[in-house]
Amino acid sequence: MQTKSLNTPDEVRSLPKTKVEVINFGELALMKLTFEPGWRWSEHVKPTVGTSSCEVPHFNYGLSGRLHVKMDDGTESEIGPGDAQLLPPGHDAWVVGDEPYVGLDFQGGHIYGKVVR
């Protein structure tokens, strides 16, 4: 059995308008994402990771704020407090409104926000 707290993450990744807090459990990771108002993946994460769109799969749960997602095929959706979202690779996303988006991701923690060039 393992118990960890996001209050003391194993890793913190900081990018512009982006805070990623990760706790690792072997092959699994839990990631807490905080995106500030005005955050957009294509502006604030893309320059670091070097892909044309986000290629990380996500299994998200929204805690606060709203996040709009647009898939490469043009389909769109939003996630907010209490929403769960299974999100495949190939998307852009941005914060909607003046409140930071805070969410948990149960899938992408090992690789999100890292250079993959």
C-alpha cells in the first residue's frame, strides 16, 4: 500500500501560466493541473514539448474553473467542476473565463509538459 499527498508532490513542473504537480505510484501517476486565466496549450506548453498539438492522453476530473478542448478533427467540449473527461491525444485546450482551471489527471502525469522532440 502507498499513500501520498498532492500537498507534497514528487515533482512540480512549471511552464508559463501552468503548474503541474505529480505524485508517482510506480507505473501510475496522479497529476494536479492548474492553468491560469489566459492559458492555452498551443501558446504555453507547445513551445516546450515541440508537438503540433497535445499528444498526451488524459483522464481528467475538473475541480474548479473551465477548460475548453478542441480535438484535431474539430470536435469540441468543455470540462468544469465535477466533470470527468477521457481525452485522447491530438488536441488544443484553453481556460474559459477569469478563474484558473484546476483539475486532476489520472493518466498523463508521467509525460505531460516534458520535452518529447
